[in-house]
Amino acid sequence: MYVCARYFRIFIQPIPSAMPAFSFFSDEKQVLVFSTDLSSPQQAEAVRYQLTRSGLADRVAFDLDDCDRVLRVETDAASVGDIAQSVRELGVAISELED
């Protein structure tokens, strides 16, 4: 339902069910998981800053205690190649972890 004001009168009309549900933005997020050679929290923060500032990632998380030094990226716009290229520009080795 939506509210329509006309001539200072407010009435409520139902939205037609035949109206297509279309969105300009994708709600589908994907989580990409990578193995890296990150060695410090400062280096990880530089990667987080690069990915979020460039708009490639919505969320970035790390597990530096894992033997693979895991990087998890939540995104709706970037591909594995985009993320990997951006991280490599910082001098970090990165490869996608398969399921």
C-alpha cells in the first residue's frame, strides 16, 4: 500500500499485484575466500582500506592465526580477479581458496 496526497486529502491505495518487482541494486552478496601471505595486522588493515575505499568490498575479515592467513571478502560487485589484483598491488600474495 502507498499513501497518495491529492487536494489535501490522503487516501490509501493498494499497489497492483501485477507490478513487477524490479530493483536497480542487486541484493545478492557473495563471500570470496582467499589465502594470503599477510604478516601483520597493519598490513591487513592496509588491505581492508584498499578494498573498501575502492568499492570492491562491503566487508573484509581476516584470520591471521590460520596457516593460510585467510582473507574473507563480502561483495556484490567484484570478481575474484578484481579482488586479487587490488591486493597484489599492495605487494601481498593471494590465491582463491576453493570450497
